[in-house]
Amino acid sequence: KQWPELYIVVVTDNPEPGRSCFQVLDRRASDRDARLLPIDLCDVGDLEIYRSTVEEYEGLVKQVFSLLGAQLRGRDLLRKPPRRVPADPARAPRSEERESSA
């Protein structure tokens, strides 16, 4: 009710066959309790976005998502902390002491 013109745009690099990478969840098109179903961005008439424009950017989306995925795959997500954490935080060296010893 607060934002009657609000559209939720979902971007995916792996849409269902025949679907766009850019999909919209339009709350106005559904009942309040109904499940929101995605609509291809170019099929939302109020936005006046052409299919050719969407197709132009879909290639870019797939490239960006591919690069992001490659970075995540190359990262060791379960790394150890860079230094030991003392058992008693009161005994931890203060930031000034760490800087002077470095």
C-alpha cells in the first residue's frame, strides 16, 4: 500500500528454459495471500522495456555471475583466523601495543 508502483526484480544467470534472466514479482497482480509468480521483465507492460533490450543485458548478467562464481570457488571459505584469539580477552594486547611491536 505504501509503494503502489514497487516492482521486485529478480536477476538470475540460470532461468528456466524460455524465460528471461530478468524476472519481476508484481505484488499488484496477485492476491494478498497468493504466491507471487515471476513474470519476464519485458512482459510487464507498464515498464515499457523491450525484449531486445533485456536480451542485450542477459549476456552481461551471465558473464558477471560467472566471474563472481569463479571468485567464490577460488576462495577458501573456511580459513583460520589470522592470529590466535586469547582465551582471556582482558589479557589481549591493546592496539597500541600491537602496533609498536610490529
